[in-house]
Amino acid sequence: MNSDKLHVDYLKNISVLFEMGTSKNSMDLSPDPVAYEFVFGAGAQGICSFEKSLFGKIPGQSVFLQVESPNINDVFGHLSQSLKDILPNK
């Protein structure tokens, strides 16, 4: 398999694992990582901040985002609605 194809890019199916916590060192809002799949860059208004943080990443790389509840829509943009069932309401 060509390793050039194993990176996050436009219109690729992407699978991520979310770990959620009250701080970077305390993933206490989700007992286990939560899987989420989406098509990268498919939003009508362009890519959101969350997608920007993933762009070019390869499998196994991690991204840390600190997102407070009032900013969920700003960070996740068009993905916010589909994430509402897995993101904590705290």
C-alpha cells in the first residue's frame, strides 16, 4: 500500500477516537475512547477548526483540542450535530 495515501485529506473517510476530560491529564468525561467516522472536508462552508487540526495527519498521530461547551459549534462546525450524542454536556 502506498503510504502517501495514508494521511488526512479532502473527501477521505476518516476515523478518529475521542477521549474527553476535564483537563489534558484527566480523561474523566468518557470511560473509554469513543469512535467517530466522517468525510473530511465535506461541509458546505469549508473545513472547521477540528478538521484543520487533523489535516495531513497519519494513522496513529494524536491531536489535543481544548474545547469548552459553549465553543463546540465553533470548533466542530458542520460536524457538531452528528457529534451531539458523543460529546459531553459539561
